[in-house]
Amino acid sequence: MEEVANQGNLAAIDEWVAPDCVEHEEIPPQAPSGREAVRFFFTQWREGFPDGQVTWEKLIAEDDLVVGYAVWQGMHRGEFMGMLPSGRRVTFHAIDIVRIADGKIVEHWGVADNLAWMQQIGAIPVPGQGGS
């Protein structure tokens, strides 16, 4: 999935993700379901952070599950999930779990440090910095 996140090769989603993939991560209400939910997220990611890079620091596989710990980085230059570009660089961490069947991702669970990147782009104030 690095070629999707880092290079914007959204066509690779068809190769790696089952059409009826179940997404357990919170996604916006307007997002489609299945494989198209994955495409929706990465389209948003590439538009919001065109230079965005994901580095997998840890990968663990057991049976049909793969767990990854990743660092996401990029300059917020475009709209992302409804948030206008801030021109600020973000770095945040995420943990993803995928279940594989017949060589494709059929389920995904993900938890990202959304507070970190939202504070870094200025969408949420950092306690003790400015404001009243």
C-alpha cells in the first residue's frame, strides 16, 4: 500500500483490496463503502498532502492478520477531509490491522493520532498556546 499512500497510485487499490472490504475505521458519512472507502481516503490524503509519505516502522503478521505501525508525514497543501490547506507540515502515527483472504485485504481496522495532525494544521488549538 506504500505505492498508494506515497506515490498516489490509486489503481493499486484494485489489486490489493477486495471490493467488499469491511472498513472498521471511522470514515466521513459521505464516504462510500467497501474498496471505494479505501480509495476515498487515499484520494483525500493525496489531495491534502501531495508530498505525503507513510513509513511502516513495524509490521507483524500472524495467520491472516497483518498489523502495522506507521509514521505519516506531509505538507498540508490541499483540502483534507473538509479542512482547507494550512501550509503546515504534519507528522503523526497510526496503527492499522488488516485481514487478508485470497491475497486481498478484506477487513481493515485503523487508529490514527488525529488530534496530533489536527493541532499541527491549526484546526484544534494546542493547550497552553494562544487563545483564551
